[in-house]
Amino acid sequence: MDSTNTIELKIPIHSGVAEIAIPVDASEDELKTISQSILNTLQTLKSLNPDLNVDVPALFGTQEAPKKAAPVAVAPEDKKASFVISRNNSHEDAAQTAGNFLRGFREDQNADRKSISEATGIAYSSVFNLEKGKSVPSLETLAKIADAYQSDVKVTFVPRG
């Protein structure tokens, strides 16, 4: 990252460092989007860990619930929206690989699990379990999720190398 064009935040966490880079020339709308994303992330953490003693809205000086981001059809050009598995992967490894991809892609799209669940008709708990690598998604499930992003699933055979 070019630190002359961004403000870089490095936040220590138990498993390393969380990094956020904010462009110094960010518009008001972009800053609102960034703060909304941070608020959504904190509220998701609170919902996943109800014992967390944090008043998330108070941190941002608002009592309004944030508006959830809907899935969008934008794939970052610098990041391939794909994952690779083979018959050499254990079932657990394949599930974890697919789950990491699904979670990362959803986060890149600023979407939440609830919006994916609603857009696909897949139960929230199933979306959660897929992202946590507890099961391998079927092609039908992947197609439903891709459809929520106005995308398609492409199956490609890749030579091992």
C-alpha cells in the first residue's frame, strides 16, 4: 500500500493484526460506506458472540440499526473469484476451502449472511455452516449463491502442476 495516499490503521488482535487502509481523498459517501461496513462488522461479531459486552450503536453515536448491504454483482478485478479443490482434498479440506471462498467473496461484496439467505432461499444456518467449512456446497447451492450476486458458476478443469 502507498501510505502517502492512504491512512493505514493496524489494530492488534489475538491472532495477529487487522489492517484497514482508507484513501486520504475518500469522498463523504465513501467514508459513510466505510463506517457503515465497520458498524455492520461489529454488529455481526456481537450477534455471533452474544456475551460480547459492547454497545455497538453507542460507539457510533447512533441508535439506528444499520441498513444491511444487499448482494452486488461486482467482482474485484485484482482478485480472482475462484477456488480450487481436487480429489486429493479431504472432505473437510474441500469444505473449508469452499467456505473460506464464500465468506471472503461475500465480505468483498459488503453483503451479510442474512441478505444471502434471503436472496437464495437457503436457511441462514446453512449459509453460516457453509462459510464455516462444515459442509461442501453442491453445484446447485453454488448456483443459487452465484445468482444472488447476479453471477454464474463456472466449472473448470485445471491441470495439476
